Amino acid sequence: MTHRVAGHRVSVRPSGVELEVLDGEDLFSAAQRLGYRWPTVCGGKGTCRTCFVAVEEGTENCSPVDPLEREGIEALRKPVDGLTRLACRLRVEGPVTVTKRGVRRRVQE
């Protein structure tokens, strides 16, 4: 019997990138694992806030906002309403569509 790790589809606009995010994995880490460059300064530690996304569809499939993420969203002067999220803190439990410019496949050297 094969055990399959559950994954969830996240569509990234405007690039059209489709990511398979594993259970318990944040969006930023999934993009890195799959070979995509995601705009960041802190490397996914939740401090630079550069990775923020606009959730377009599937907010009901997003993890609750944790205290570190809440602080980051407030620092961006955005409402903590589930529509602005930090990719390095966001975990999903179903299909989600987000908008984030600058997401692209890393160039292989």
C-alpha cells in the first residue's frame, strides 16, 4: 500500500504558476522546494514582509493568522482580514488563488 502525502493546489497570479503545497508546509517553502523564486529579504523568517500575497480565492482553506503574521500585516498597514497574508506563514488545506508579482522559476546554473 502506498502512502501519499496530501497536497493542495495554489495558483499564483499573474504568473500562472501552480504550486502543490504539502500538508503543514507554508506557501513560501513549497515554492522554494518546487524551484521557484519568491520575493523575500529575510528568507522566510516572517520579518521582512516582502513575501506578502493577496488571497483572491479560497480564504476558507487558509490557516489562521498567527501573532507574528498579524504583526507583519499590521506593519504593512493592511487589515487583518485574511485577504493579505505572508507566504512564509500561510499554510493551506485546500485550493487557493493568490496574487504575487515576481514569482518565477529559478534559473538553473
